[in-house]
Amino acid sequence: MSSFRLSFAPRGGLLLVVGLFALAAVLALFQVNALLAGSSWLSALLAPDRDDVRQVLVHESLLPRVAMALLCGAALGLAGTLVQQVLRNPLAEPMTLGIFPGAYLALAFYTLYVPSGLPGGRELVALGGGALAVLVVLTLAWPQKLSPMAVILSGMVVNLYCGAISLAMALIHYDLLLGLQIWGGGSLEQAGWQPSS
């Protein structure tokens, strides 16, 4: 009986993922159909008529957000899986290891003190902040030989410190960090294909 449960569990999980993906695809198709309201699907997807606002909205707003959501979801899932496999810890993920708070704090400093910044510099700053946070976590957990519990506890300490500093900065400079707060909340708002390409 236990071997049946073990062999059924991966298939059940796969069926759940496929079912949720199919539901999301159907809901997305309903939204596109309602937005187009009789306009051509193919031309809206490939070469929208610039005089038809509905086709332009689908091509330049809706489809890039869907593409970005799929890319971000896949990247987050891959990052979580890699962190769990490398550390051999099922509780490890970018938030519990302080990676996201480190990236967010680095972006907050960058936004405040380098407002004109370099084009494309935000991605490098976020990557550097996340990498620095991981380095601090691993340094704190090193004396305990990187045991899973030590890594998680060190990650939570870095998470709390970075989160507290970011919150203090956001309270002081609310107007300057509003866009960063919206991004941190998971907004995928964009116009055009440039960010997702």
C-alpha cells in the first residue's frame, strides 16, 4: 500500500500542476477574447493593427505580462529547487535565506543614492545584493558546518535585518521608494516586450 502511495504521489502532483495550468490557460483565453471583442486573434498576436486599440492592448500589454509571469514563475521555481537541492534542505528558499531581502535592500539603496543610475544597472544591483546576503548567511552558518538548521536560522536573521532596514528606509523615503514597493509586492506591470525579451 505504501509503495502505491509513493508511486501515485508524483503523478497526482503532476496532474494537479497540469490541471491548474489548463485552468489558467482557459481563464487567460476568456480574458483575451473579452478584450478583443471580435477582433482577429492572429493579427493581435503577431502583427496588431495600430488603429485598433484592443489589438494593441493585447499585443503590447496583456501578452508581455503573461510572458513575464511565466518567466518569473519558472525562474522562482528553479531558484527554490536549486537552493533546496544544493543545501539539501526542504525549507530553504530565496526568502528564508535572505536572498530576496538582500536584493530588495540593495535596490532601495541604489534607488535612493544613484537615482539616474546606469541603464540595466538595477538587475546587477539586485543580483549583487542577493549574492551578498547569501555570502553573509553562509559566513554565519560556517562555524556549524553549514548544517541545515544553522543555514535556515542565519537566513532568517539576515532576512529580518535586511527587512527592518528596508522598512525604515521606506518609511523615511516613501515617495521615492513607491515603485520599488510595488515591484516588491509582485507587480508585473509593463508596456511592451522589452523587459521580457
